[in-house]
Amino acid sequence: MSDVAQCLQSVRERIAAAARRCGRSPDSARLIAVSKRKPATDIREAYAAGQRDFGENYAQELVDKATQLQDLEGIRWHMIGHLQRNKVRQILPVVHAIHTVDSVRLATELGRRAEARGGPPVEVLVEVNVSGEASKSGCEPSQLAPLLEALRGYSCLSVHGLMTVPPASEDPEHALPYFERLRSLRDAQAGSATLPDLSMGMTSDLEQAVAAGATWVRVGTAIFGARPARIES
Ligand SMILES: *Cc1c(COP(=O)(O)O)cnc(C)c1O
């Protein structure tokens, strides 16, 4: 078994164990393999090991990899990084879900472009800045209702839920209250019938996220190893 396949298996086991511990079905939290700054060969290994959902942070990198890997049938690309409006047109043809809608302006651009394209609806999630840190992207909790309403105005967008990134911390337990906050915001908005998905949890804190109700966890390092630093160009 390849390294990537082995790591993937242990991440799956972590997720299933965390789900069982809180009485959830082991497959109720699904895995997005975060492949940012990792080569296409790594993604092929994960795909060969059964992984189908992959996450990228940069629009250009997502489009490049989707193009290089278009022979992989059924692969699904998730945009999990901040999305600029001028990149919407570029990623729409290849993206399966966008986890980072954080403004009405972005929602409007997405809705207009997706409507013009036609085809199956794009899954969208609203990124919420639950910690209020100035450096974080995501909408403020008070902006959530109008943003959801704007998204629901477009039949080509399918609103699936909420996403968050908690403040960085050495202690994964520190993430738990932020995950719980995201869940209660969802419950206050509409509940799980209309917003089923909570995208939260990464390599260090996926157990806490699953305990708080994550349906998507986004894991990079534990699958593909440490990433090279981002080269600014
Ligand atoms: C990089 C990234 C991840 C994965 O982080 P790891 O700690 O490597 O698992 C998850 N979510 C987002 C938004 C990211 O940018």
C-alpha cells in the first residue's frame, strides 16, 4: 500500500471512531482530502485508494489540477479557500462544491454565472467567521440570514450548509466551542433539514468537529504530509 493510501486509511479510521464515540453512524462525516500545494501524483494515489472528494484553496490551482486529472471519473473538487469574484467564471465548470461563500456580492456573481452556464446546480456553503478574528474570512454571524436568502434566489445554486475555520491553537479542544457555535447558528437559521452540511475540522481537530456535528471534514497534512511553504509570486 502507498503512503498516501495508508494515511488515508488511518484518517478514515479516526473519523469513524470519532463518530462512533458520539453515537453517530461512522460514515456520517465525509472526508475531503485537501491537496493544496501537493502534486497531481499524490491525488492519483488517493483516488486509487477510493478517495473522490478533494479540496483546494486557490482557484487557479483547482482549475489546473482538475484539468490534469480529468481522466479520473467521478472526482469531485471542493473550493475551500477564499474565492474572489473574478475567479468565479473560471472555476464553475470544474467545481462540485464551494465552501467559502462569504458575501452577497460573491453570491450574486455565482448565481448569475451559474444560471448563465446551466447544468446541474452547484453546491454552496456559507463560510462563517465564528471567532470574529479580523484576519479570518467568512461572513459575520449577523450577515448569515441575508446571505442565505440571496443564495436561495438562484435555482442553479444548491445551498447545503455552513463552513468555518476556528482560530489556530495548539490544543484541539479549543476548537470545540467554535464548531458548536457553527452548529447552533445552523440550527437557529433553519436546522439540518434545509442546511444539512457542516464543513469543519482539519488534521488536528477533526475529532472535535465530528463530536460537534461535522458532515464534512477537510484534512490535508494527515493524508499528504506537511506542505511546502506557499511561494508568493
Ligand atoms: C489547508 C486547509 C485544510 C487542511 O488543513 P490540514 O491541517 O493540513 O489538515 C482544511 N481547511 C482549509 C480551509 C484549509 O485551508
